[in-house]
Amino acid sequence: MTETALSPELEAVVAAAAAAAPAFAATAPEDRARAIVAIADALEAAKPRLVEIAMRETGLTEARLSGEVTRTAVQLRLFADTLVDGGYLDARIDPADPDFVLGPRPDVRRTHIPLGPVINFSASNFPFAFSVLGGDSASILAAGCPLIVKAHSGHPELSDATAEVALEALRRTNMPEGIFHVIHGRDAGVEVLKDPRIKAGAFTGSIGIGRLLADIAASRPAPIPFFGELGSVNPVFITADAIAERADEIASGFLTSVSGSAGQLCTKPGFVFIPSGSALPAAISAAGADLPEHRLLGPRIAQSYAERRAAILGSEGVRTVIPGGIRFDDEGQGWATPTVVAVPLDGFRAGYTALVEEAFGPLSILVETPAGTDLAALMPEFYEGNLTGTLHLGALEGTGTSENVDELRALVTAISRQVGRVLFNGWSTGVAVTPAQQHGGPWPATSNDSSTSVGTAAITRFLRPVAYQNAPAAFLPVELRDDNPRGVRQAVSPAGESGGWGARWR
Amino acid sequence: MTETALSPELEAVVAAAAAAAPAFAATAPEDRARAIVAIADALEAAKPRLVEIAMRETGLTEARLSGEVTRTAVQLRLFADTLVDGGYLDARIDPADPDFVLGPRPDVRRTHIPLGPVINFSASNFPFAFSVLGGDSASILAAGCPLIVKAHSGHPELSDATAEVALEALRRTNMPEGIFHVIHGRDAGVEVLKDPRIKAGAFTGSIGIGRLLADIAASRPAPIPFFGELGSVNPVFITADAIAERADEIASGFLTSVSGSAGQLCTKPGFVFIPSGSALPAAISAAGADLPEHRLLGPRIAQSYAERRAAILGSEGVRTVIPGGIRFDDEGQGWATPTVVAVPLDGFRAGYTALVEEAFGPLSILVETPAGTDLAALMPEFYEGNLTGTLHLGALEGTGTSENVDELRALVTAISRQVGRVLFNGWSTGVAVTPAQQHGGPWPATSNDSSTSVGTAAITRFLRPVAYQNAPAAFLPVELRDDNPRGVRQAVSPAGESGGWGARWR
């Protein structure tokens, strides 16, 4: 089972990760928490040096990158607390029940264990928060799975420097050798993903590459789960009341969201549905008079953005609200200012293919809908799966007492059926790292929408359930023991309660 | 997106399921609970008639089938109570926090919503408990997903009769039209699985067919989750102490487990590792003198069993403990008595390919291991993924104070890494339907081991998370509201607590 065609270098990486898996799985959650906090502290201590490399490799600003390091460190620490809390184990205890309705019930107890070595393909647009020590890596390590990061080609030097910081912290906190690796090159990543010793994959990037990798994961002799965060155009719906009440505020929030990080965010609002003839385009045009120019992440992304932008501007019925632009410097780097266009709903429908694909950069499309348009029906027509969907309401509408409340409820339900996060009166960029966060959604937003890639629920992706039947206490995982020394939440189904099932629903 | 090549009949089924999805998702959990209990009651009321059909179509005994109807009804009612409890929604609330460590945190609340229409390929060996109204169907309906059952060809008449019972109960409890369908034929099942309106698949059956369907689900333009419960050989390890203390009891329990339902159970103990030279083979041989003959489920299964049995008996080093046999009647039905063989560990290794594949029928293999064999190391060598793994311990060993406790702990850990359920001093057949049950395991035991197909946790397979950010109460799902009228468990992360993350782990 361990025969592979890996190069000696990759074979050493995968063999080390596989060999380390049992020891890492056996570490106490408190010890993993300590190691993860040590990584977070070391990352913040190395911030000046790392941000300098990141600025050079990605073109992102110092302020943005510095904030991202803080976010990444906080994210790691949050997983440390998740580990200590233990609720993520979903510990369940069914004590033995001699009078169980189907005959004597054994003692059954269920917890979750790590999957084993995981490969994480890191992203270009968040060189810290979705890269070597980002949310995917944090949740993989927290789960107790050895981690192999496939570095993004956009910031190779930063990836290696970040890895050194992590390795030193893991050594200092006595974690098993072999649980952390960074590799380079797409072919290397694919070869590792195919290896039978790898038990799951994570990815943040494009639909094309994500699909390729998901197909590889699914077609292995033993298929594995693959959690890819792919493409999203994040529809926004703004009511006439909201525009009447606060057009300027909405225009300004919208432009901040579209232009931040040069629009290279998976949660950038790509389509904004507004009533025809509203004051919003003018407000946006006025607010967007002199937005600064930013470098895009790299020449390939810039080239692709320039092509998408040209296709959208050339589509029939599209009119310019803020022209913006893109230019290339001598090194092939692209520099962009935000572009906003508007198109009537029938023009959007006619130019659907040219318009709907994600434009990864600072561009957004206003779609003007005639009065009486059934917006809820528009959702499924529009785009299959998204990370987010947003609704801006007027003050009365927000109370749920306006005349159109049924239409608005239908729209909220329609949005929820196709996204992972529904926002009200806000903007989808800037994803809070919290226990209730959901960053994921139906295909093609993700390749597997059973979980999230941001927030502490992300840890569940790299665990699977195991039950123990009639296990002596000496052989039970500690969170399943009656004395529960870690104080983990245990859901207990007491004996003697099975007789009444469903009785009250007859 | 709704264009398909389905036949008019299948198109009507899928279109009805898709059209019913929003209305079904919007039903109150209490109303779905009431409908599910009505189905359970109707199923039990129809028991005599249904069992008569099942006996004719499957050859299973009246006692077994009658018990299976009770189990199926209890299973349905258990999901009704799961719905009312609401804990499965994993409701999380992060109230807004102006002092959040990464800047003001919005109010974020997370729950789970149904995936949409699901196709369930039912099993041959449980014509009730894993068929039209079995655990998969129960969890799909409980989740609020329209259900299309692909009936098993082994009991078509029973499938239709069961569907009528369910449809009548659903109508009586005012559930939306179109949420329940039974279709026939493998091609029909495949066509429906490919349809973009179908959002998940469930399956219980062979590795071959399961893999075929899993590949179809994964290779669709929009891939969907596919929860297949496939093959398992369920290793058992019995220590010398356990045999010394209770060889006869173990022999009798083993034979009951191997011969029940003519061995056609996915949890049948297929391999039993025992110390070389122990008294167990003789005890088994003595206890198995005159076991009754049973009909296998159908000619195809019987033929396949006869072939597997011949291959195992013909493998070098294999010796017969209980010969058993299989004969075919004039209608091509196979009738079997249990076969038990023994093979030394080196013979098992030499004949691995012939021996290791599941023999679906009343046959089990004792593997005799020399003193000093590292049993924990044997697990990964033996077989990749299993539904269960079992350990029989002596009395002192069970206290965790015996000399070999470290070896036993290592063995338990090794078993847990490759199975979904670890049993002690019991037998893996007879899966309790309870909240802590885990029926699933690494490939090829299942195609997706993130959940279970038995027990109430099974409902999570057909749900996905959705978060609501700064949603006015009027637009929140009821389980996320502060007033929590349903009394669902809500995990709240209070504001003001973010400063200390990880602090105690420095």
C-alpha cells in the first residue's frame, strides 16, 4: 500500500507525515493547543520580517498584510481554545439500557478522531490567512492531522519563511517530528494528493484548478474528502427603500468592499441587483471619482482580470458607472483602479455567459431590475452556488412589517438555498473568524459544502466519528469517560427513555 | 439548468421532487415529526401484509422480518424526536462584539438547512430497515429533503407496497405533494443521480456498484455528496485470556453472529484473529454441529457466495472448522449452512488476495497468529477500512491492569483508526439505533466516512450550514432567534471574551 512513484524528496515528506500521524493523533488537545499558540506568538514576533517579504512577493500593502498577520495569529489561538473546550468532538454517550424498545441496548459512546495526513493547497490572495499558517492549516493541525502545505507559487519565499517559524515553535513545544511540511510546485502537489497515505485535501483558489484536484481526490483507488473553496460572485440585492434612505452610505460601503485588496477577494460583491432608475449608480459614480490604483497579485491574475474586464465592458447593453482601468508595467505586473458597470436585467440575461463568470479584481456589475421583478425566482436563474448573498433593506422593511415582507422573506429563503452566508445591510468582504461563521456554499463556491473554511467549525472537516461499544473505561478516549476529567460537553441519552419515542406526535 | 434527457416518467418524478423542495424545507420540524410518526404507525399496522410479501421475495424468516419492521418503525420515531429536540441543527450564535480583537464583530448566527432532493439506492439484505422506509430514507425525510428511492430489484413488490403505506401517511399529515417517490431499475437510478436537481445520494450495497455510483456523483458538472455503505469484513481479535476464560460462550456468540440472516449482514465478523493452538476452533466446531440451512437473498448473491466460498476453501493452508455448504434448488435459489475455516497467519498472508475479499454469506475465517505477533501492526496490513472492529478480552485485561495493557491499548488505537465502531466482548451484528451509534468507516466500508448511516447522527448527511449576519429577527430561522421559542440548544459565544484566546496556553 505504501508503494508510490513519488520523488525521493516527496517520498520523505509523505513518509514522515504518515509515520507521525499516530503520535500526533495521540497528543493531548491541551498540548496541541499550546503548540498552536506558540506558533501564533512566533508568527506575530516575526511579523516585520514576514510582511516585508510578502509586500515584495504579492504587491499587497503593509497595512493590509500586517492586519492579516494579526488575523492569522488570532485564528490560530481561537483553534487552541476550541481544542480545550472540546465541544467539537460532539461526544455522545448512550448508556446500556436493558429495557430498550428493540431489546437490550449496549453502552455506545461516540467521539471524533483525526483523519491522518492532509495536503493543503494554499491561496494567492491571502499570503498569511489562507496560506501556510492560515485557517485550513490551523484547523488541520488542531484536528491532530499531519500537514503538508503546497505553497502558492505567488509567494514561495514567504511560504518557506513562515514554515520555519512554525517548525521552530513545534519543536519547542515537543510536538512529534514530521507533522509539518511545505512543498513547492503544482506537480508535486498533485502527486502527494494521489498518495494513499494522504487522507484529505484542502484548497483555496480557482474553479478550474479546484475541479481538477477534486476530481483527482475522488478518483483515487481510495477516494478522500476534498474541501476546495473555489469561485463566488456574491450577489447583493438592494431595495428601493434602502436606496431612498441611504444611497450615499451604500455607495461608499460598496466601493470599499469592491476595491479592498484590489478586489481580489472571494467574497467581493460581484453583482448588485437594484431597481431600475434608482439613484444608486449616480451615487456610486460620485463616490468613485478618485479611487487609488493598486497592483494586482501577479501577472497571470492581472492578465486574466484584464480579459474578463474587456469582455464585460464589450457586452451589449453594459454602460459604465466608474470606468476604472488596468495598465501593465515593464515587469508585466498589472495596476488597476476599480471599474463599476450597470446593465439592465434583459441585457444581463442576453449577455449572461460573458457577464456571469467571476472577474477576480476590482470590478462589479449593477443589474437594474424593472419594477415587479420576482427577485426570489432570479436567484436560481442567476448562479448556482455562492459563498455569500446580501440584502440591503429599508428601516421599515427590516422590522418585518412592511407591505413587501412576504416577497422579502421569499428572497431571503431563495438566497439561503444557494449561499453559505446571508448578510443584511452590510458587505460580504471581511469574514469574521468566529464559532458561528460559515465560509462555504454549494458548488462552485466550494467542492464540499458540508462545512466551512473560516471559523472554528472548520476543524470538523478533518475528523471522522468513531463509536466504542461496551468499552471498559481503561480503553475509552478521555472525553467519553464517565468521570470526564477534561470537562468536555457530553450529550447523554439516558436509559429508560426509549418507550415514548414519537408518542407525542401521534 | 433543468434540461435533462430523462424519460417522461422520470422527468415527472424529479420535477415533482425539485418543485416540492422549498415547501418541504419550510415545514416546521414538529410537522415533519408528526408525518414521520404517522408513517411509522402505518408501517406497523401493515406489518402482516408487508412481511408476507417480503418472505416471498427475500427468503428471510418471518421472525427476522417482523423484528425488522419494528426496528424500522422505531427508527422513524427516533428521527421524529431528533427533529423536535433540534440539537442536530448545531445552532450557534455569536452576538455582535464592538471590542472584538480583530475589530467590531457583526452578529453571526449559524444553523443547517436541507440540501434538496436526494436519491437513495436501497439494499437487498434489509428489505425494511435499509430499504424504502429505512434509516437513509428516514434521515432524508427528517432533514426536509424530498426523497426518491431506487427500489432494490430483490424486493420490487414490497418496495411499491411500502411506498403506498408511506404516501398515504404523508397525505394524511398534509405534507407537500412530491416529496416521496419510488423508482425501479438501475439505469433509472443512474439517470436520476446525474440530474442537476438532485443534491445528494445514499446507497447501501456492494463496493463495485457503490464505486460506480460514487464516481457518477463526483463527476457531475456540479458534484454532490454520495453516502455509500459498501463492503466490510469486520475483524475480530480474541486474546488467549478471553479464550481460556470462556471459549464456549465466545464460540456460541460467534456462530450466532456469523449465521444470523444467513451471514448476509454488512457487520458479519469475517475474520477472527486468535492465538495459534488455542481451544477456540474446537469449541466452534463442537457448537456448530447442526446449524440450520437458510435460503440466501437471491440467485445472484448465492452464486457469488458459492464462488467466494470455493476460492477460500481452495486457498493453500486453509483448513475446515465447520464445513457447511451451499446447494441450489430448481429455481436457482441458493441454500447455505455456515462454513468456518482456519488459516495460519503466514497462510493468510500468502493467500491474501483470495481470502480478504468479503464473502457475503455465512462464512468466517479464523486467522491463527503465532505468539508475539504485533496485532496493532497487523491492522493496516490487513484491510483498509471497516464498519467495525472487535476485541474480546479476559477479565483482568478488561480492567486495564494486565501486563499486556500497552499492547492492548495500541491494538484498540490501531482498530479505531480503520473502523467506525470498536466493540468489546460482543459481536458486531445487530446495530443499535441510538444517538451515539456510528455505522460507517474509511473506504471501502463507506464512500464518505464523515457521518453514519445508522443512528440519529445520520440526519447531518443531508443538511448544510448557513450563517446569517446582522439579520433582523423577522428574517431569522426560528432556532436562531433570541427568544428561541422551540427551546433548541444554542451555543452562544458571548461578546467581550475574545481578548483571552489562547492566553492560558502560553
